[in-house]
Amino acid sequence: MGRRGDPRPGVRFLLLGLTLPALLLTQACARPGHTEHPHTASPSPSPTPAADLCTHLIAHWSRKVLDGTTYGDYQSMGLSTGQFEILRDVVDAARVVKRRQGEPAADELIGRQARQACTERYRYGTPTGGSWQ
């Protein structure tokens, strides 16, 4: 404990710990040409369009189903009923292509059909009705 009237050493350290960053921030913002505001949030990225998200999910899970490395139902995959219908159609077509032309051709077909079906599904916005729409 210090002399009478002096704050305790811990309090001085706390005051210095709180004051020093504030002074440094003030000095940094006072530089000429400094236009950034410390409390201004950077813009958040724009949301992924529904058709792009659908395409990514359908292509990912279609490849997993085709390889036999997935389990569960459409809900565990994060798909709606409509998206799962697209997945089933894509996987059925990809199985035929994989058997006849090989895995690279099936992979290409998955990407193409997922994009086409998802673009059609979300052409007029988010579909309504059904499980998870």
C-alpha cells in the first residue's frame, strides 16, 4: 500500500492499462489523411443467392450419395423436400453416366444438372409450401 492518499499499485496499473490504449487510439486517428473510423463496421458480405446455395448443396450431397459415403435423410443433409427431389434426379442420372462413361463425366453431369434444376427452382424467388420449402 502506498502513502496516504496514493492509490494502491494495482489501481495505478489498471488506470494505466485503460488509459494507454485510449491515448494510442486517439493519436492513431489524429494522423493526417486518416479517414477510417474505429467504430464503423466493415460491410458484411452479401448473402449467397438461393440458387447458388442450392447448387452447392445438391452437387456436394449428390457426389457423396453417388460414392456411397453418406448416411441419413434429407434433413440431416440440410435439404428441403424440393431440393431432395432434385438430388434424387441428379444422382439417378449420374449413376447411369458413371457406369457408361466414368466418374469424371458423372461429376460434370452433377454440376450441370444441379445448376440447371436449382436455377429453375429459384427462378421466381424462394418456393413456398412443403417441408422446409
